[in-house]
Amino acid sequence: MRILHCCLANFYIDNYGYQENIITKMHKLQGHDVMILASTETYLNNNKIGYVEPKSYINENGIPVTRLPYVNWLPHGIAKKLRIYKGITDALNSFNPEIIFLHGCQFISIREIVSFIKCNKDVKVFVDGHTDFVNSARNWLSKNILHGIIYKHCAKIIEPYTTKFYGVLPTRVDFFRTMYGIPSEKLELLVMGVDDSVVDFARKNQIRESVRKTLNLLDDDFVIVTGGKIDKRKNIHKLMRAVINLNLKHIKLIVFGKP
């Protein structure tokens, strides 16, 4: 099947292990014809969000990626906040997808997706969500205007054509429901997975033994691992305190990432 993944509501970062990297890779490995339509927002120097030039290329998994420019009739700061792009309709018509998977629906140009679907009624649409009340809608303007009116409108106009809205955490399922008014029957939790194609499961026991030896872990230690972006909002300090307060020598906590 021709599956179009739209990463227009947020960043898209090559060579990372985010959901949009892994799920597109898996669809490619399953034999589907996959394309990624993305914003120019990405990581610069591997540590901060920035913007690259619009371009088309083949990514590390052999998947074509097209990074679309923002419209130039608005100041860049406004266009990137509202997420209004040039070239969506041309890309849709060229690839002619059978499935459209939207990684987030918070972009004004979603109207072009809706117009395409109205003319191609057999296309199935799925939307996932990575927004919650921890990382979004944290002040009055963001909650009541940006999400409460603008992004809610984006969600509601795509809703009639969407098979399922997936929250990747329970709190993100709730965000779809409470902030955008998506009905419960269209909501589902989509637990984020891992790229199991890079794990040699035939050597599982040897790998386990080697890693535990390297980290000085006993065979019966109960190990908790957390990491990624480390900041106060992730409450890793509370997890550390909880593990310390348990005072159980066979519980070990491993934290990785960059503060």
C-alpha cells in the first residue's frame, strides 16, 4: 500500500528513534510504498531545534522525504506557529496515498489534506498525538487560543474522515478528548514500541549477561531504565527519590540522556 506519513505538526529528525522514524521504517520493511512529508523543523548540531532548507531526499531507511517550506506571505514566526505550508496538494497528488498517517493534526494546512480526502474517498486517515498538558497548553494563550480554538479547529475538520485518533500516552488520549472534543469511540492508546529489527534475539541471553556484567548488575537485580531528554518536567528526580526511599538493594535505576 502507499502510505504517506505527515510530520507537519512538529519536527522531523533524521537518524533518530522517534515514533515517526521507527513506524515509517517498519512500514517500509513490511513492503509498503512509504513517503514522509515533513516540516523543515529538526535538530541542529544534534542538540537544539532549528530549521533547514526545504528539500527532497532519501533518508537512512531508503524512504523518500520531502521537507516543505512555510508560506512566504506571512512572517516566518507566524507561519511556523500556525504551520502553514506550500506544496502539500502537489505532494498528495503526486504520491496518491491510500493511507495518510498524520503525526499530529495541529497545522492549519491540514485543510489541504481534507480537500484531497474529499476527492479521494477511499483514502484512510489515522492521526496520532504527542501533546498533553505537560508539554502543551501551559499558559492562557496557548490553552484557550492556540489549542482551544485554532488547533481544535484543525482536529475537528479532519475528524469526520479519520478512522482512529491515537494518543501515545494515556494523558495524550485525554488531551484529544478534553481539549479537542474528539469522541471516545474514535480514541485509542497506541503504545510506542521499539525498533526490534536491530536486536539479535537469538543472542538475548548472552546480551543480557554481558550488559549486566558491564553495569555491575546482579542476575536477580530488578532494573528500571529511563532517559532521553532530561529536564525537570520529566520528574526523574522524583523517581530517583522514590527508588532511594524504597531502600531495597536489588532495585537498580539507570538514567541515560543529556540534561
